[in-house]
Amino acid sequence: MIDMPESSRLRNLRISEWSLEESINFEVAVDALNQVVAQLSALIAAEREKSGPDARSVETWLSERQRIAEIRRSLRVDDPEQVRQVTEQAVTMLKTLPAVPR
């Protein structure tokens, strides 16, 4: 066991255990959310570069990106049902978001 100084914030962390499958599923969910954030960021940047950007689209994508970031922060490896649902939602979003113009 590692001896932590009394003032260390790590001293009070509880040790959690989860299976390899739970860990992989969690990482897949986080990666899917990161891909959604990347796609939204690319859409925002592409729209802002236009000579006449659509402010409504930019605001919608900014709000959605913020929502996804909040979901990512609240995701818990020890809640497999949440992880499953978030992964499904992220995959659906990736399929339905517009393609980024090249």
C-alpha cells in the first residue's frame, strides 16, 4: 500500500473495482462521445468560416456540444446501463449529424 501524506486528496479516494468488460465499455462510450464533440466542433468551425454563417446552426451545435460534455462528465463506469445508453445515443448522433463540408 502506498503511504499518502495526511493532506493528500488521494488519501480519501475509495478504491473501485470493475471488470475488464465494464472498463472497455466505458472507454468505448467516452470515445464515442469524444467523436461527437469532434464532429460538432468541425461543423461549428466550418459554418463560422462561411461568408454568411447560419447563427442558429452554430448555436444549436454549441449547445449540443455542451450537453455532450456534461454527459461525458457524469458518465460512470459502475453504471453499465447508462454506459450502454450513452454509447447508443452517441452512435446515433454520429450517423445523423451532417457531414463536414470539405
